[in-house]
Amino acid sequence: MSNGRWQAPLLLVLLLVCSPWTGLTRNGIEVDEEVSLQPEGFAVSAEDYHDFVGIADDRTVPDRRAAVADTRIGLFDEAGWQATRPLPAAWLQPRPDLRLVLVDPAVPMTQVRSELSGLATIEVRELLTPSGLLLQGSPDAFDVLNGRSDLLAVHQVPVAMLLDDAYLDVLLLEGGAEALQGEEVRLEGWRGDAGPLTGVSLTGPTLHVLQEVSQVAFEVLEGPSELDAGRWRGLLATTDLIGLAMQPSLMWIGPEPVHTVLNDVARTNMEVAPVANGFTTSLNGSGIIVAVADSGLDADHGDFGSRVLSSTDVVGDGSTADAHSGHGTHVSCTVLGDGSRGGYAGIAPQAELIFQAMENDQSGQFLSPSLNYILNQAYNAGARIHTNSWGSSQASDQGKYTSSSEDVDDRSNTYDRYYNGQEGLKVIRLARRTGAKT
């Protein structure tokens, strides 16, 4: 399937030239010493930040997009779809409630998306870069797309797009569905403007589709538990995975995320040394609340004083202790420890801390809560910075854009809307970027 098609209705360059002449000039005087090109350090006081201003620029530029949609299972163009990975043949069948449309690059994506969102029978669910939009509606609702000059193509969507790569790999093997029985699985619903949805209500000319994710979860999972609106986990108790993936309330089916701590690469990834050497400031975090989500917290560590505002269990084990790795206490001290016990102060030694414990103390496993929930919880408690020194241990997640990554982007975007009275939320991920569904 990897090569087949599934048809569906003044860069300025500075050259350093070697030369036997090695002299340099400074104010017209030739010198032989080497001149450092490193910037000198400079200091910025807290008061200076209040004087910084920007300039609004409302100029527009034309889109320069290719007329394709690059998805996790293949590339859609005007002619159809070309798979980029092996797929089980049964999973090529289309899901009736979904369509992928290619938007003409001559027309702004925002304009088309706004117009489609205004249709009563269509929901715009995802942007599939650079020119694709994933639409959902009742099976009889898509006739409204016919004849639109701003759409180059309307494609059906293989149900494989709704399943995690790790599961698709297993299903390529004989008896793959049976091998997944009893495995912990996560079911996720769609996302609306305000965040995750508990279900769908789709009305077409003659059909009305109404379904809650909870209905599906109780049918196909053993021991189902709700993590957030439309987010459920439990043990898989059905071999009919195609039937499961066909359910209109579901956006994504995949294994329960498994996280690992990755703080040992943070300093290099953030390029701390050049910043520390060239930028000094008197800012110390005073008046700022920072949220840290990690394993647990030794609240009596000593470097926090009375600045721990709350410590919350977000995985349901009833404990916020740092019982195993000590990683949560370590990263919290990196953020706001005052150095009174360890000898080294953190980045913001006068900030206050909201901690969210993600480790199960009984097993030592680093569990995955709903990032949508923990970001909301931290913001509502007063935090405007949220830091996470961990990432996915699953190779199938690493370097991809998952629903967890989308949660971060969605919440940051929502809380950055100052015109709605929001104050912004900076989410710092000191680990590998994880992510993709589509």
C-alpha cells in the first residue's frame, strides 16, 4: 500500500575567505589580536520591562501553500491519497462522518475555515497542514460542499487515521486484535472552541447523529474511568477495533501514554549557558506563581519556605509525596528553590509554587493525567507559568504532535486572549516534543 493510491469522491551570503593577511583594523589601526564576536553581557531591571512597547502590523501577505494535506498515514492531493506507511487493508475503508477537503492555495485558509464553520451541518475539526481541513457531519450533510470553487478536492477519510501508529503496527500481525485485549487504552473525543467535547450532535438534511464518548467507553472498556471531558481510559474489552474506530464521538484511540523524566537534557536543549553569560537581570520571581507538574514534592525540603501554595494529586493515588525518583523536588528547586539548604538558588527564588503530582506512589509509574485539566487547574489557582520536565517514553509519540501537545497549544492560545480579560499562560516543556493523531 505504500506506493499505491486510494482514490476518493537578497539572501545575503557572507563568505569567509582564507588569506595570508591576518591583520585586523580597529579605528584604522592594524592589530594582530583576535577579536571576540561574542556579545557583551547586559543587565535589564524589572522596571525596564514596563517601558517595552511593540508596533502593531496589520499587513497581509498571500498564502504560499502547497495544495496537499500531510497526514500521519499519507499525503492527500487533488488526485487522491498516497499512503506513507503500511496499513491493514481492512482499515482503508472510509469513516462515514468525516471528509478531508483541500483548500485552494489562492484562497486564505482562514476565510474558508470561517465559511465552513458557519454551515449548520458541518463541523471543522482539524487543520491538516498545509491545505487540508478535516470536517465532520452526518453522512448526508456533505452535499453542501459540492461546487465550491475554493475547494480543490473532497476526500473520504480512511478509518486508520483515527488509530495510533503502535496499534496499526500490531494489527498488521496475525491475531493482532486479540493481542491487544486487556491492554490499557485511551479513548478521546473531539475538541471544540472551548476545549474537549463530551460527545457529538450532528444534524444533516435527514439524519441526526447523537453520541457521548461515555456511551462508547462503557461498552468497550473494562473498568472505564473519565480523565476529563470526553477523555476515558480503561482495559480494552473488544476485538472489533474497526467498529470502535467508526464511532462518531471518537477522535482518537491509542495506548495509555507512558511518561519518563528527561530533565538531564534540559540545560542543553534550552541553551542556558549563552543566556546566563550574556543576560543578567534583577528579576527574582517575586509576585509570580509557577506551577510544576512532576513526580511529587518533598514539601519539607527547606528551599521552598512557605512559598508552596498547594500540592495536588492529579493521578488519583491519594499522595503528593516524592517517594521514588525525587525528580519533582529536584525540578521545583531548579525553578524556585532559594538555596538555603542546597546552596544553589533556582531561577526564580522568590516565586510561589503550585505543585501537581503525577507519580503513583505504589507502583512508581509516572502516569499521564489530562493536560487540559492540569493546565486549567493551575491557571485557575493563579499560576501564569507551567513547567514540565518530562516526555513520552513511547517511540511512536516522540517528535509527533499528539492530543497532549494540542492541549498545551489550545490552553495557551485561550489564556493569551488579553482582549477577553486573560493574562496569558506560558507552558514550558523541558523535554522532547510529543505528539500526532492525524
